[in-house]
Amino acid sequence: MTEQFKNFLFVCLGNICRSPFAEGLFRELAAQKRPPGLRARSAGLIALPGNSATYMAQQVAAEYAVDLAGHQAQPVSPDLMDWADLILVMEKSHQDSLLNIYPETADKIQLIRHYARYGSRKRGIADPYGLDYEAYRFCFLDIEDAVAGLVKSLKSR
């Protein structure tokens, strides 16, 4: 099923921590693994357009060679939902919110941890916003596990 996916949309609340992590990681890992023609974007359910990734998100991402310095938040929109072949959300509540607004997209929304290599595939990714540096690092590594699993599944098909 994932073999037809080319456009990936990562969604969280504000599009300043989790979904930028996922977008940045996906771009880096996809470039290394070389599945051809894959594109990634991110958005937030309540994003304020133009906001940058938080300072701590940028710092943690930089530790792992992911550059979020140019990130600008954007809200989820009908155009983004149409563009995406697969929409990966951080929490079940995000999926529920998207389904309330865009019920026609039900077949292309999944919890990002569906692709996780370790631990539960049914739990959400905790939001680090307002927490300490270690919470951001844990969040980043949690997302890295799921994104690496996603890229591996794309490469193997």
C-alpha cells in the first residue's frame, strides 16, 4: 500500500515542534535511503502561519544534523490535505480532529507510530512544548523511530 505514496504530510498542533521534527527527519532519512520522488511537508491544527520551530526544537534537531532554522509553521488546509498521499498525525486526537473537518481523507490518515520499530504502535507522541530539553530530545528520538520505520517500509516495497 505505501508504494504509491509520494507526498507525506506530518501534522501536530502548532507545527513548531513535533511535525517539523518529523518533516526534517523524513527529508534526511529519505535522502540517505534514496526512495525516489518522495516529498514531505508539515502543518498544525492550530498553527500560527510563519512561526518558527521553537528554539529547543531547533537545538535538538541540530544535534542530529536536521536543520529546522528555516521552518515556518502553517495550518492544515484543504490544499495540503488533497496534496498528501499519507497524513501522519502525532496523537489520536489529531486524527479525530482531521476526520471531523475532512472526513473524505479517512483512508489516508495514520498515527505516525504505526511505523515505529520499537514499543507500542498505538500510542501518541508526547508534546514537548513548554517542557525541558530532555523532553524535546525524547520526542525527537520517538519520532525518529517512527520515521525510520516509515522510510524502511517505503524502501522495501
